[in-house]
Amino acid sequence: MKPARAKTPRKPLVKKGSQTNLKDPVGVYCRVRPLSFPDQECCIEVISNTTVQLHTPEGYRLNRNGDYKETQYSFKQVFGTHTTQKELFDVVASPLVDDLIHGKNGLLFTYGVTGSGKTHTMTGSPGEGGLLPRSLDMIFNSIGSFQAKRYVFKSNDRNSMDIQCEVDALLERQKREAMPNPKTPSSKRQVDPEFADMITVREFCKAEEVDEDSVYGVFVSYIEIYNNYIYDLLEEVPFDPTKPKWNTFGTPLRNPDIVLPQSKMLREDKNHNMYVAGCTEVEVKSTEEAFEVFWRGQKKRRIANTHLNRESSRSHSVFNIKLVQAPLDADGDNVLQEKEQIIISQLSLVDLAGSERTNRTKAEGNRLREAGNINQSLMTLRTCMEVLRENQMYGTNKMVPYRDSKLTHLFKNYFDGEGKVRMIVCVNPKAEDYEESLQVMRFAEVTQEVEVARPVDKAICGLTPGRRFRNQARGGPIADEPSVPGVVLQSFPPLPSCEILDISDEQTLPRLIEALEKRHRLRQMMIDEFHKQANTFKAMLQECDSAVLNKENYIQGKLNEKEKVISGQKLEIERLEKKNKTLEYKIEILEKTTTIYEEDKRNLQQELETQNQKLQRQFSDKRRLEARLQGMVTETTMKWQKECERRVAATQLEMQNKLWVKDEKLKQLKAIVTEPKTEKPERPSRERDREKVIPRSASPPPVPNAPPIRPRHRRSRSAGDRWVDHKPASNVHTETVMQPHVPHAITVAVANEKALAKCEKYMLTHQELASDGEIETKLIKGDVFKTRGGGQAVQFTDIETLKQESTSGSRKRRSSTVAPAQPDGTESEWTDVETRCSVAVEMRAGSQLGPGYQHHAQPKRKKP
């Protein structure tokens, strides 16, 4: 018969508003272990059955205000130092076992620092069994009389179950029993005294409302996660004499028949549930068998002696209890061969390795590596909890990093709504574990804020309930059915009366003899008939035996053929598995290569973006620099144009002055020639003229690369511009005939931005004391233009000088300045006041206060 196959049911899609929208928070419980010594300092105090208080022990740093820091943490329930294993099981694990029997999944894990009692809570000690043996005892107490026969359910490598009929199961049982070393534990063997006290539970515990019209099968598996690799603790590795036998510490194994198992891989089935591929699942029929399997795997688990714990777990262990439930058919005799009606539920009991600090454990080498991997996996678990809480509280959709660790990746289905999740936080109240306990409390506080979707109740089938016991009562024996000897005796003739009352009675004995003879004849006939029928039945039996023998030979031949086919299929399966492993290894290498390439691609993209940004910045800087240089070129061009115009105008004026002087000389010469000769006027001696006349200094030659000089502007040209007449308050009023006057001017005592903004020209009246003791007045003129900063700047263009001299000792008045030397070497003289005044008010070329002298007026800051 072809076996039917059962699959782990996928969570059905239900509309909004159904039961799947209901969520329950993760149940977090706290258990405080007792101190090892009564005189030890304690840092954890139980306030109530839901609250503990953590206070800073002596010697630790104080908080900011100088007081000891005390923090309270709340849990669903707190178990003190005097709590028994029974009390803890009834509150935490018993509801999960009850859900398991009713087809729901569950996850229970212990969390805490090393040496806080996690393994004791999960496994227990002699005379005081932990959560694991009590859970097994409750399961078998509930389904003990409803278990299916061994091998009716058969596990496969796809996280599902196959169902066999009872005939196939019987053949497989006989085949397994004929093996020299059967892998399946037998319930007939005696319990190992090493763990007999752990599984002896005095209190009877049983689930309520167990479905009596179903059969059950229990399968257990045991794995460990060591250095982020998954190992099967129940795998029996065959002995290979060609391989060296070394353990993880680099030393030979004591038992050469034991070879370290290979790591397993996580896979996802069709229903998106995670499972360990190739993991050994053992069918058990009692608590003793199940715990024997657990104990066999426990001996392979990695533990080591550290500075804090003599037997410290160096890996996370996961003990899975898988319960398979299938309904009986309508007759109540056999298992219903419908895979849609089969339910598989699972309870995972996880003993997490303790988080530890290497500076306290003094770990080195392999111990240090193990501690790093343990802390990394626990940190990943904490990160997943924080992301789940953030997504639920703030409505975000951040990706939960389940794949960063094998521990979180294996149990991601539970946090996605495939069952209840409960956590027992084990803490050690001693003061040395204060900082580690503080981190554990914070993690527990985050975890109990995470909500998990409530699993949906699963209906098994729609058959009539109570069919198992009703059909058993129907096949019972009938009480009033007559026996075979009684029927045979009733067929004999009745005996006559045997009583002789008279000595002469000769009829009674002959009648008795006749009746006995009849009975004897009848008995002899019945014996003959019996022998005849017996021979006939014997012949029929021989024929039946020969037919059965022939059928057995035929069946044996068919079985041999099937075994050959099965062996061929097994070889093909092994070949495909090897090929699959090779492909998986190649896929893993390709994934790593792809990851490296993607990382390189991201780095190159980032570098390309950086270079693009740099080029854009350089391009923008170049454009700004070009604009700035263009502005500077334009400004310099305008400046030099103005300077060239000023120089041309100054040269033209100088030439006009020279021409005017020559014309005057020619006129004087003409007048002398044309006039009649009269008395020659007395000419002063040259010595006296040289004493009185101060020689003028010629204009210095132009300086190479000097800034351009703006042309001088006469006052007649600037009549249309507005002026700023800057007259400081310290100036002295002179009673001269010639006074500087500019029409349409704004007179100020101090230069300011407001006045400069309204005008185009600027004039500063400056007074100083000359060498002869007279007051010399200088009119410094300039152009006003706007700057880029928004202010006003003044560029001085020329200077006019007004000076008053005494007339004593001189026949004629002259300006304080001397005319420039004539090209022919003769000195020019002025004979009238108009000529002297017109020349005196002009600025000499090459003056030190030329175009390079600027006065800037900064804009005033506005009040905010």
C-alpha cells in the first residue's frame, strides 16, 4: 500500500476581524536562583509576585546625584528562591503542553547570564525534574492509551510525515527488531539509573479534553547551535578508519569510534516553515524512552569549565517534541488515510547559552571564540526583538534581521504567528553579576512588549465522536451462548431408572445395559465421524499450508524485488543528496562571491558618486571663479579706461597751458617790438629774484606699472553732479576772498553711507599748517561708486590747494606752487592774478594723493 503523506499545515488565510487579528504579548517570567553562600552580597530583591528590584551593590559607581541607583522591573510572574520545579511547570510549561496536544505550536526558552540556573530549570536535578521531563510526562499521561503503533507514522526529510497501514508498520517493526543494533530505544529495557531520579515525577499531570477518536505519535529531535553552526546531537556517525579522530580543541578523542557530526543547514518547506534538513527524529512511546534519547544527545553537547561556571554550556540547545495526530476512520479501528486530516504540532524547548564578559571568564583561544559567537547570537536576538517592537509600536515596516543568526532564523516562524512564545529569565542575585543582570533585565523589558499573533484552532475531522469505544463494545462476547460439550451430551438418549426395589427384578438391569450399549454405539459412530472429519480438516489444513507457503514464497520474492528496488532508490537518493550537497556548497560559494561583488559594486558606486559630487563642486567653483574674474576684468577695464581718459585730459590741459603761456609770451614780445622805445623799465636783479622765488619742483617721471591715474576734472565739468562736502568740525574759518563753494552739495561733518548713496562726487576740506606758519587748505576730491558688499567707496582723483601768503618783501604775489619747467629750460612767470589762480587750483601730475588713495564708507548694520 502506498503510504499517505502528511504535511505541516500552513496558517490559513482568514479575513480581517477574525481570530488571527488577536495578538498576545510574549510571556516573560523571572526566576531568581538562591545564593551559593548565605553571606554573599545580593543585588536583586523580589518586591512582589510580578516585580523585582535591582540595586547597585557596594563598590560600584554611583549615579549623578550621589545616591545608589535602584531600578524596578515588572514581569508576568516572578518566582523566588523557594519556588519548586512543579510550581514553575504548572504556570509556564503546562499551558504550552496542553496547546501541543490540541494541535498548536509553542516555544519556551531560558535566558540569562552564565551560572544563573538555566540548564537546571530546563533539565532539573536528581529528585527534582525540570521542565523537559515534566512536559514529556504530561504528554504521555494524556495520550498513553491513544498512541498509534510504532512506525505507523514515519518522518521524512521535508518537515512532514508519511502514514503507513498497520501491515506495513508491522513488517518494518520486524525488520528493525531483526537488526543487531536497533536505533529506536526499547521500552522493555531498564531505565538508566543515571537519570532515573530526574524522570520520576510524583505529581500526576494530564491534559484536559483529549480527543479520544484520534491516534497520536511522538517524535523527538535534539540539536545544538555551536559557533553559529547547527549540529544534530542524535546523529550516529559511522566509524571511518581513514579519517583522523580529533575534537574541536585539537586533541585526539578518547573514544575512537566517535566522529564529530557534520553541520546541518536550515531550509524552508512549502508552508514557509523553517526546519533543520537531515535532522534525526526518533519515535518514542514513553517518558523513559524520550528522556533516554535526550540524555544520549546531552552527553554530546559542548560544555566547558570557565572561571564563572564549572560546567558552562558553550552552545544553544534545542529539544523539539513533535506530536502527530490523525483521526480514526468511521469504524474506529484504523487510522484515517487522508493527509488533509493530519495535524503536526511542535514544542521547542531551548536552553540558551549564558551571555558572559570575557574579562570575567578569563576566556582564551577557543573559549574566547565561543563566547564571541554566543554574545553575537544573543545580540541578534535582542536586535530582532527591538525591531519587532518598533514595527508594532510605530507602524513601521523595517526588515527584521532573522538571517543574521541561525538561532533567530530557526525560530522566525514563532514570532510571525505560528505559536505561543514564552521566556524564563534566570538571574543570579549575587553582586558580581550586577552589570550582566542589568542587561538581561533590559532585554526582558523589550521582549515582553513584543506581540505575537494568536494561533488559530484547527478542526480535525467531521466524523461522529465516540466511535472508538462504541465499536469496541460492539465486538464483545455473548454471555448466554451454550458450550460444545453440553450440546454433545444433549444428543445422547436418556438413561432409564437404575433403582432396584425388588430382588427378583430382572428388567431394570437389562434396560440399563441396552441403553448403555446404544450410547456406546452412538459414541463409536460419533468417534468415527470425528476421525473422518478430522482427516478431512487435516487435508484441508495441509492444502492451506501449502497455499500459504506458496504465497509466502511469492511474497518473499516480491519483497526481495522491492528491497532491490528500494536499495537502488536509496543509492540514487544518496547520489542525489551528495549532488545536492555539492550544489548547495557551490550555491553558498556563489552567494559569498555575489556578496563580495555586490559590496565592491556598492563601494564603486559610492566612489563614483563621491567623484561626481567632487566634479560638480569643482565645476560650480569654476563657474563662480569665472564670474568673479569676469567681474574683476570688467571693473579693471573700466578703471583703466577712466584712468586713461584722465591722463589724456591732464596731458591736453598741460599742453593747452603751455600753448597759452607761449601765446602770452609772444603777445608780450609783439607788444615790446611794436611799442615805441621808451625808458626801459628797471628789471630786478637775478640774484634778488632767485632769493625771493622758490624754485618749483618738476613733476616726477611716471612710475612703471603704477596704477592708472584718472584725468583731472575741472569744477565746470562737475556742475551737474551732486557732491558730498565733507567739512570736519575742527576746521578754522579763513577770511580769504576765494572760498570753496560747490552748488547742490550735501555738507556733512562726518562721512556716512546715507549721504554717499545720494551723491556721485566727494570733496574733503583738509587744513594743515604750512612751513611758513600760514594755514594751507586742501580740497581732496574723488568719485563715489558702489561696492559688491552693498556699501559705498570713494576713489580720490585730485587735490586743490588754497594758501594765503604775506606780500611784504615782494613786488608781486605768486602762488605757493611753482610752474613746471619749460621744455626750453626757461622759467615761466605770471604777470596777472587770473593766470596764477587758474594754475594754482589744478592738481599737479604725479601727486602722492592720486587715484590710488581711496576712502571707503562701510554700510551700517541694521538692528535685528
